[in-house]
Amino acid sequence: MSYSSEYEASIQRPGEFWTEKAKQLEWFEFPDTPLAKDANGIDRWFVDGIMNTCHMALDYHVEQGRGEQVAIYYDSPVTQTKQAITYAELTARVATFAGALQEQGVKKGDRVLIYMPMVPEAAIAMLACARLGAVHSVVFGGFAASELAVRIDDAQPKVIVSASCGIEIDRIIEYKPLLDAAIEQAEHKPDNCIILQRPQAPASMIEGRDLDWHVAISDAPKAPCTPVNATDPLYILYTSGTTGKPKGVVRDNGGHAVAMRYSMSAIYNMQPGDVFWAASDVGWVVGHSYIVYAPLLTGLSTVLYEGKPVRTPDAGAFWRVAEEYKVKALFSAPTAFRAIKKEDPDAEFLKQYDLSALETIFMAGERLDPPTYNWVTGITGLPVIDHWWQTETGWGICSNLMGVDPKPCKPGSATLPSPGFDVRILDDEGNELGPNEQGNVAIKLPLPPACLPSVWGDFGRFKSGYLEQFEGYYTSGDGGYKDDDGYVFIMGRTDDVINVAGHRLSTGEMEEVLAGHPAVAECAVIGISCPIKGQLPIGLVLLKDGADIEEQQLNAELVASVRNTIGALACFKTALIAKRLPKTRSGKILRKLLRQISNGEDYSIPSTIDDPNSIPEIESLLRSHQLVASA
Ligand code: COA
Ligand code: AMP
């Protein structure tokens, strides 16, 4: 099968193409209608299919004789723990936890919020929700209480599942006080919280609300799989937009299962029984798709790793895990490999391990910069595959189909559009651009299975944020171009979203926090380049008239507020006092210009600028702090 025949079939005959792919899964009622519009006019996949994602991912494999195969390898260098959980055991544990949730009143359509570190119980809780047809919303452990509170209010969970603590490189993060504070701040209150007590920091419980995980499951019955419609939501996953309020990306059950199963073979070249490792976190889309759902839907063994690429205990961690579990494909973010390279530039650790089972390394989450691509290819001798995707799509929009027709890689490119994604480059007026012309990367509708049909509780936001800029297209928010061979190069966001260590963050949200300081009149947060984390946020602030505060003191207070309000993962460490910010005559801060200055890019001064002198002034401020990249 060639790439072009696979791709063309998906674009010319999408219904037929995806119906064929859907046959790889076990449905309760196979769908007759592949694609139909919903009440909002959005294309929906497999509208009359009846299924259960947990049944497809677990019970089905046990029925097929895969019960004794390992489903999850849990490897936790931070707690010195390892577990190998078979499909039979995982099915039983998930069914029991689903029974425990049911005893707390959780039923189809209810939301369950999961705020957990990288422990098997996080995956068990997700799959238990899927089993009941309940909708999970996993929140990454690095978020602070107020971020959690915003998500509690938006998703309105009946139950919250959490753990007493997470473990970072050199410290324990107590989750329970953060959870308690978030529930205190939120208007919506869950009926119950189920807490996994970890010996590293047991938590105090609130009587009548909190239930110990082990008590909850102690005499819970095993719950069967609840049949759901393919278009029923499986989960909500919040991601940063351009405003302070995160967007709840909605994922359906049927389209998601089909895209997960298909991509596992087509992109990652994995067959049932193989071992796959996505070194990410269940709090991110990569974790949802490629730690939990896609590997299990495919009958693989998946590695769930509670550690970092470095310092747990050393820069050989990735190679150790790859050897130990005979990982066939490893998927992580470029920032992880930059961190390894910094600590072990000559890859001395790699020499200690047998990587003969490892066939491919995949990367996503941010642009794979050519130096990192060249380093990883050079030290491993393996194909290193960049692929571009977003929380909204759930899988790679552009990729190299390693299981269909591998193409030569070009450093800096995510290769070609994945089947189902009709990727176009448009100018600001919506005209299609030719090869090598940079513009807005858009996807012609319909989107393939798994892509979001709405923003949770706010269809208007989905429409205005993604579908209105170019009629008939989904706007990705990324800029880029295609070369003469159709290879896609993603060059970065066109909006105020930045990418810090593979984590997507909103500068607008950080600006809201800075603007809340009593001394700050106005501010702008921009992403500056960082050799390890890709980008780091910095704040430029204007003081209110008469504000009497030293820059150092202000910096410390602003850094603490961002950490306490958004979370440590924002990596906000620098706020500078500026005299003026470049603005239009109507008072809009020229953020794009600020980004161009700090990136060391050429820029043109907009004719609408209020005071051209503000530009050299801000450039010299950034230069004096070494915050301008060399072009
Ligand atoms: N719970 C609580 N705190 C967390 C956390 C979690 N789950 N994850 C990160 N944090 C904290 C960290 O402890 C750190 O705190 P600090 O400022 O007190 O040191 C802060 O958030 C920033 O974390 P991070 O950006 O991860 O920095 P790091 O120095 O700990 O690690 C890397 C750097 C590159 C090793 C790490 O970011 C990494 O492995 N990245 C891979 C990215 C990834 O998986 N992306 C997902 C998409 S594929
Ligand atoms: P997230 O939704 O957190 O997965 O972040 C999605 C964003 O990360 C995209 O819109 C891109 O800006 C960026 N991104 C992800 N993968 C890549 C990639 N392979 N190349 C370039 N940018 C990427």
C-alpha cells in the first residue's frame, strides 16, 4: 500500500475508508452511517454505532485469549516500584473500580474529574469511567488549585478521583491540600472524592466527602460495560486557548476508538503483542491517546513511567526503560531529548543498554528542531519521526506512516498529512498558498474521526475559535508551509499560545495573573526561546503611577502569583519593568512585534503604531537581560 493511495482514499471516500478501519474493533452494533451532521451542523462519525471503549480495550482482548499478556508495565524510579499488570488483572481492577464509582452514584453521562500522578490507578480510573459511559476529565498534576477549580466548575464532576501526592525529581507534591483548596474555591462541589493514599505523604481526609481508594473498592461489585452511542463523549480534556479560560476539548467514543486503533498500526507500525512507550503524562493528550487508549485498543503492552528523562536517577533513564521492557517504539517530546543531551552530550549512558528491540522514536508536542533531530538520529541510528498534532485532534495531523509507507524524513518537517486530514496553507484572506509560502495551517472539513465536535458546554466557542476564520476549514492556530514535495513544516503558533517543555500555555492567562498585582498598570507576556524547554514565558510590565516597589520585589511577587495561580509548570521566572510597550493608536499591545523582537526576527513597524520610539526602547531592555535570540 502506498501513502498516496491510502491518503487519497481517505479524502475521496472518507465514509468507506473509515468504515473499513472501524472493522478492526469489536462493536456491540456496527455503524451503518459513517458520517452525518449533528444538530449544530458538525460532521459526526459512526452516528448509529453502539459500543463501549473499555470493552474494546480490555474485555475483548481477554475474550480473545490475551488475558495473560501484560497490558501495563508500571515503572516508577521515584518510588522504586515496578508492576506488570496483565489484561485479565487490569480488566478485573477496572471493573471493580467502576463498581466503586457506581456505588457513589456515577452513571452514564456523569463527569468524573481525575487529578492524579503517573500511577496505574490513574489509567484504571479513566477506563472505569469509560466502562460506565461516564465522562472523565483528567487534570495534569502540575496545575495549581485555582486552575483545578476552574475545571471543576466547568466540568461539574459528580466525583473526583485523586491521590495524596505526586513525586517530582527531588520533592513530594502534596495533591490533597491542592484539591481541598480547589474544591473550596469552586462553586460546584463534587458529591465525593476517592483518594489513593500513597505512603510518601498520606493525606488527611474530610469526613463524609472523602473515601479511601482501597475502602471504596473493598466490597464493590464488578460493573459490566454500559453500551454507549459512538457519538457520546468519552472525555473532556482542557487545553489553553488565547484567553484565561481553558477550553474543554470533547472527545467522542466511536471516532476516537477507530482513529486510535488505526493510527497505532498506520503511524506507529505496532501490532498486537508489541510494547509501546509514550513517555508523557496521562494529564496531556499524548497520555490519553498513547499511554492509555490506543495501545490497549490495539492489544499492546504500554509502559506507564513515573519519572523524568533525567535525574531519575540519570540521563540513561529512557534507554534503561526501553531495554528493560523491549520497547518497540518510544514517543516523547523533543524537550525530553534536549534535557538528556544537556546532561549526557556524548550519549555515554546509551552505550550501557541493549536497544535492539527499539525500532523507531516518535516526537511531538513542539517543533522537533533540526539539531535535536540530528543528535537523536546520530546517537541511536534509528528513524526519528516528528509528527504534528493538537489536543483538539487527539492524534497526528501530519506524520510519517511507518506502518504503511515510510517516507524519507526531512529535518524540521512533520512529513505529510495523515489520512483524513486535508491540510491546506491559507493566507489571512483564506486564499490557498503555493509551495514554500508560509501562512495559516488549516484543515478542510470534514475532520477525520477523533477530532473534537465541540468545546464542552460552549459550542459557540468551538465555532468562533476554530470554524469561523476560514469558511469550510478548521483553523489550527499554527503557522507553516508545505515544500515542493508536499512536506509540511509547522513553524509555531500564530496566536498567544506558547509551548514550554512540550506543555501548551496561554500567555493571556499569565497576563491576567500579572495584571491582578496592585502595582501593575499593564503587561504583556511573551514566549522567549529556551535551549531546553523550547520557550519560556517572560512578563513585561508597566507600573501604575506612583507605585513604589523595587523590580526585584515585584519580580518575586509576580513569579509567586503565577506559580500559585497557574502552577509550577508555567516556568514563569522573569518579569521586567518597562517604561512603555509598543501599542497601536487604539491602545492594543503589539504582541506579535514583541515576539519578533525577542526571537531576533526581522520585523516591520506597523503603520498603526502609536509611538515608534517604544520599539528601540523595548529591544534594548530585552537585550540588556540577554532575552533576544540570535536570528
Ligand atoms: N506535578 C506537580 N508538579 C509538576 C509536575 C506534576 N505532575 N510536573 C512538573 N511539575 C513541576 C516541576 O517540578 C517543576 O517545578 P520547579 O519549578 O519547582 O522545578 C515545574 O513544574 C516545571 O516542570 P518541567 O517543565 O517539567 O521541568 P523539569 O525541570 O522538572 O523537567 C523536562 C524538564 C524537560 C525533563 C520535563 O519537562 C520533561 O520530561 N518534559 C517532557 C514533556 C512532555 O512529556 N510533554 C508532553 C507532551 S508529549
Ligand atoms: P497540545 O494541544 O498541547 O498538544 O499542543 C498543540 C500545539 O503544540 C500545536 O498547535 C503546535 O503549536 C505544537 N506542536 C505539537 N506538535 C508539534 C510538532 N510536531 N511540530 C510543531 N509544533 C507542534
